[in-house]
Amino acid sequence: MSLTDPLSLTISGTANAMPRTSVGQDKSEYRTSDGLILISASHAYGRRVRRVLRVDHAKIAPDPMVPTQNTKVSMSNYIVFDVPVVGYTLADVQAVYTGFKSLFTASSDAVITKLLGGES
């Protein structure tokens, strides 16, 4: 089963439509038409189950070494679920995620703001 196609990701108030561009055996990719934003969903199975939802974002920015030139820069943001094969139900994992999400979205993303500022 796949995620909704296309996905929509809103960044700084701009909605980006992202159709599925690749489907593999445990991985799908969704990309903007300009190729600057990619969402991937993947799964790895072994002694543990690893599920990853990842956003890769790129943009063109002034080169700090040569201000008259622009360069492509990029970043990524992802969430990983690393779960043992037995012992956790889907409801257990969902409950842990919900608590985690509440932590980092509380008070207008204060924990994330502090983390990005170098606090730990």
C-alpha cells in the first residue's frame, strides 16, 4: 500500500504538490516538478523493523564565498521508527509517537526551536 498520490507539503505558506515518482519494494518517493523537494517513505526489515519518513529540501542561495554567484544548498528532516519485530503493537508505537509529537509541537514548537539553537 502506498501513501496518497500526490502528497502535499506546505513550506512557509506555499503548498507543494508532490506526485509519486518512484516505487520500489519497500520505498516510494514523491518529488516536486522542479526536483527541489523530495519525500521518501521506506521500510527495512531484519531483527528490527525500521520505518523512515524523510523530506529532502534544496534551494538556490547566494554563495558566501562568491556573493555574485548562487549555489544549490540542501537539508533533510526525517523521523525514524525503530521497533523490535515482536513486543510492540501498532497502538503502542502510535501512543509513543503521539506523546513525542506533543512534546515537540507544544508551545509553538519551543523544543524544536531550542534544539535548532543548539540546546540539549
